[in-house]
Amino acid sequence: MRTTIKDIANYTGFSVTTISLVLNNKADKIPKSTKNKILEAVEKLNYHPNQLAVGLVKKRTQTIGLIISDVSNVFFSTLAKGVEDSCRRQGWNLILCNTNDKHERDMSYIQVLADKGVDGILFCMARDSDKKKAEESIQLLKKLKIPFVMIDRYLEEADCSSVIVDHKQGGYAAVKYLLGLGHRNIGCVTGPSGLEDSMERLKGYKKALEEYKISYRDEFIYEGNYDRESGAGAVDFFEGKEISAIFAFNDMSAYGVYNGLKKKGISVPRGMSLIGYDDIFFSEILDVPLTTVKQPIYEMGVESVKQLIEEVESGVGARKCIVFQPALIIRESVGEGPANEPDNR
């Protein structure tokens, strides 16, 4: 049976009111010897407050829900670690919901978390969420009157706070680096076309091409799903197209590209240069360490908790957009492009 305040009262002989004052740090007029006896009894009887009951009184559960799309993806597991570590440091609890990138599970988990009485939700949409589905999720959150912060994948029109990366700058930095090394025909493995982060990276790709006065070519663009399978599919798609480098919009896709090239006997970077996006920890330990665009994933998780708790405690809906800057991490998967190769004729 769970120990109650009444059990402590029976054990110590003090009143329930006195014990309650001590446990809530409101015992200014109670002798120190009494406090010590009560605290000793709390420890001996292994008393822990009923958080559900406390939540009903305070109208707060000190609990956050985190909805992510794929916990097996290292990006999201790193994000979740940042969130969980931050919650623990601040004495908050976390409920993790994994949707397997399905919008209907986004909707289901939003309702489940509301029923559990969470104080707020950190929301990273499923990758199959087009604009209409994203709006549906946002409307449900607003209908349930739950404070929420969107992470990474966001809807620009949503009236809420968000924690994102400047993906346009990230895409631009990756492609500018390739262009600077002499690559002119650059294949691109995007994420789902309806996701804001994928669209922003593509804008960065186009910006770099424009700067070098190189025409954008649709046949060099392959729409992927942010997974290894679509990276491997891109290799077949690019076969016969005279590209010298591939920019994958996340590292998981880049791994798929790498393995697909390897099966075809094409080495990286000698036969094909390759650059990814995320800088998850596997990238550094590939046979050919991956050049990639680093997102401060853990820090994004920490910041999202900060923003949500501020909103919950203030009771005021915010519309902050916290933008992290990406950084190009240069390793060994990119070589000189044809435009920079010496003429051996």
C-alpha cells in the first residue's frame, strides 16, 4: 500500500496539518525538532506525494509530452535525449510518443497526452504531414488548449513557438562547398516535398547554383523520404546522369547513397563526392567519414523544453521562433570536381 500523510501522522503523533506544512516548506513556526522527526518518518516510510492528486490541486502535472516521428532515427533519439535531460534537471517528467511517421498517430497521441493531463507538448510532425494534415494537428492542439512548441518540422502559419535550424543556410553552405571544389552537376536527394525543412534546404541548393550562374535542372533532383531506402533509390535514379557529387538532405539518406554506390563499384569520393545533413554520430565512423551539415540537435531539445516551460508557467501563449545556425563539417567524402581537375591531355 502507498504511504499517505495519515500514515506519517499515526507514526509520529503529529497532526496531518503539521505534516502537510512541513512537506510544503511552509513550516516557519514549527520547531526544528518536529520538522526533523517528520522528515525522518518520511524517509523511513518511503513516502512520495501522489503526483496525480498534487496535479489536481495545483492544476499542473509537471509533465511534458514529446511527439517524435521515428525514435530509431539517431536524429530523433538525440533530440529526445536533449529533451529528457533538460526535463530531469528542472524536475519535470516526460512522456515519449513515437509515431512511425504517421499523421494519424500524431492526432492520436495529441489526444492521449491531453487525456493524461500533460502541461504541454513538444511536437515534431510525421513526415507524411502535408500542409493540410499539419493544419489539422495544429487545430487539434488549439482546440484542446494545450501549450505546444514545434521542433524542426514546423508550419510557418502556426500560431505557436518553434525551435528550428536555418535550413536554407545549411543547404546553401553544402552546395557552395561542392561548387567551390569544382563540382557543377550536383545531384540532390531531398526529403518529402511537403515538409518545410526539405523545402528550405532546396532553396539553399538553388541559391548556391544561382550564385555560380549554374542552371537548376529538375533531372538532378530526387525526392526521398529521409531514409536509407530512398538514398539507395536515388543511386539508381542518377545512373546515366553525368553528376559528380550528391547532396543528401539527411545523413540517413546519405548512408543509403553510400551503400548504393558501393554496390555498383563506385567509390566515395573518387568516383562520386557525397555530402549529408545532420551530423549524427555514425557519420564520423563510416569507412569514408561523411562531410555533412551539423545541426545542434541536442541543444534544440534543451531549448524546446525551456520555451515550453516558460509558456506553461507564464500562462501566456508565445510565438517565438528560435533559429539555430547549422555548420559545415568537412571530412573525407568530398573530393575535387571535374572543373578543378588538371587537364592531362
